[in-house]
Amino acid sequence: HTRCSRDWSSDVCSSNLKAIRSHAEQMNRKYPNLRIRLELMEDGQQLSQNLRMNLFRIYQELMNNVIRHSGASEVSVHLTLDEAQTELEIQDNGVGFLLPTQWIELARQDHFGLVGVQERASAAGGRVVMRSQPGQGTLIRVIIPCEQETDLVREQTQ
């Protein structure tokens, strides 16, 4: 496991796609009854290394939750980027759960992984949107605004 983790870390530094694909391939081998669909947009090195690592850690935690709690037979992973934001969406067809009204309730229900996902997204200036109901599967979307260039000044030539 250590070797894989190191490999994922170096993959994350160069590309989220490589790291996510590598992780998904390993999960496919380990959990052959779980169909994983990936739709990943290349980031073209737009994202900082720190943000890439955060997104990968969020992805890992959400996939671990799918394995541990959902009983899903299918999960889809979408990573999209535009000028305004980066969005990671993971949706499964598992058992779902009743969403609490506040994040602290997740911790009280031993859903520490989702609390960690919220903390990572928040630290990056982003937010987490969850949709789930018992028997309906779960959709979790992490939206992180792109880092804006601050002192961008255009000088007009005379």
C-alpha cells in the first residue's frame, strides 16, 4: 500500500487524472462488482499542486465512503474545470442516507470522512453540496473557485 500511495502522490503532482485513474483501476481490481465510470477533464496544469492534492484526498475519501457505506453497484466520478471553478462530483446508486441539517450532526453519526471532505473544501475556499435519501443513492459535489490572479493590472500604451 505504501508504494501505491507514493505513486498516487507523485501522480497527483503531475495530474489529477493519472492519480484518479490509477486509484479507480486498483478499486476495480479489489471490488469487481463495483462499476466505476470516470469523466475527467484535464486541468492543463491550471491548478496548484496543493489544490490538486486536496481534490485527490477528497476523491479518495468519497470513494472510501462508497465502499464502506453505500452498497452501490455503480459510481460515477466527474471532474470538470472552467475559468470560474473546479468541480468534483461523485454519484452512486447505493442505499443513500438521510442528510442532516448541520455538519456537526455528521460527526455525531460517525461520518467523520464527510466532515473531513467539508473541511478540505472549505480550506480551499469551496463548498460541498450533498443530495441523498434512503434508497436513492448519493450525489456529492465539491465546488472550489479557481484561484484568481490578484494584482492584475493592465497598462495602456500611449
